[in-house]
Amino acid sequence: MDNQELTQGEKIIGSLSYIFFFLPLINKNQKDFNRFHANQGLLFLILTVGLNGVNIAISYFPYINWLFMAFSTGVLVWFFYLGISSAAAGEMREFPVIGHFRIIRFKS
């Protein structure tokens, strides 16, 4: 997507969608850029909940739990950085492995 088509506000809303995935959906400007980052933000939320659920399930095994917690925290920080940096740059980059899933559909 061309950066000249997006305003600074749209880029900010796209970046904030990784904290509040629904924010681009309640915005009156429904561009594919906003919906894409809302979808990626929702995928990020589902991944966070899933990894935390696994972490709770294996909490009875301390050393395995610590290793998994370190791994999952690293993955979540990396995905968070990828999402925010691509939205701030006006790009529509998918997450590795999970980014191709579409929960929120685009208009076009």
C-alpha cells in the first residue's frame, strides 16, 4: 500500500489496534489498512491468550514452565514489535505462521 494514501491518524489507529483490536472497527473510516491491522491485533490477542493458557497448564513443571514462559514472552514481544512497526510505516505485513488467518473480513 502506498504511504501517501494514509494519514498519520490512520497509521496511529493501525498501531493502536495491537493493544485495542476493535479500535479500527469503530472508526468511521473503514479502509482495508485499518481492517487488516484490526485482524492482526485480534490474532495477537488470541495468540496471547493461548500461550498463557498453555503456560498455566504446564505450571506444575517448574523448569519447563520457565523455558516456555521465556520463549512465549519473546514471541509475543517480537510479534508486537512487528505489528506496531508495520502499521506505523503504513505497511500491511502479516505475522509469520498465524498472519494468513482472516477473522475480520476486508471490504474488497
